[in-house]
Amino acid sequence: MDNQLNQYRAIAQSIIDEYARYKPSHGNIELQAIADRDSYLLISFGWNGYRRVHSTILHLRIAESKFWVERDETEEGVTQDLLLCIVLAFYHPEDRKVTEFAVA
């Protein structure tokens, strides 16, 4: 159980860190990744002209040995990133290429 939880934590941290590297295309807006007690948040804050920006872009948490996507305002959707962590081993390796899941 602990090994699986540690793997989930590493996956969640990797996903949130990757999204935090992006730079918003307008305004003077920063992105910040926050991780605490199996909750992973990506927030944006700053200014777009005279308008204050402060919002939660992504909230992912680990509970009951599962990923819970509480909020996802990312363009592609964090579920796509999570699908890439799943390999359908019962599919032939060639057939895996046509799924949305990882190939290996």
C-alpha cells in the first residue's frame, strides 16, 4: 500500500510541476504548484491589466487509494495525463498504440 501511495504521490507531483512551468499568454500572472497532505493544487495569481487574477486551475488529491480530480481547468485535462500512467497489459503491445492509455 505504501509503495502504491508513494507512486501516486510522485505521479501527482510530476503532473502539477509540469503544469506550473507554463507561462500564461497574457497579463502578469504567475502559476504556483502547492502540495500538502495528498492534495495537489495549481493556482494562478497576478494582474491582467487592471483586473486581479487569483484562481485554482487544478486540484488533484489522493484518497481511498485513488486519484480524485476535484477541479481541472487545464486545456487538455489532467485525466489525459493520468491515462498515460495506465498500461492495459492484457492488450497486445501493438494494440495498445490505438488506445488513450500508455503503451508500456
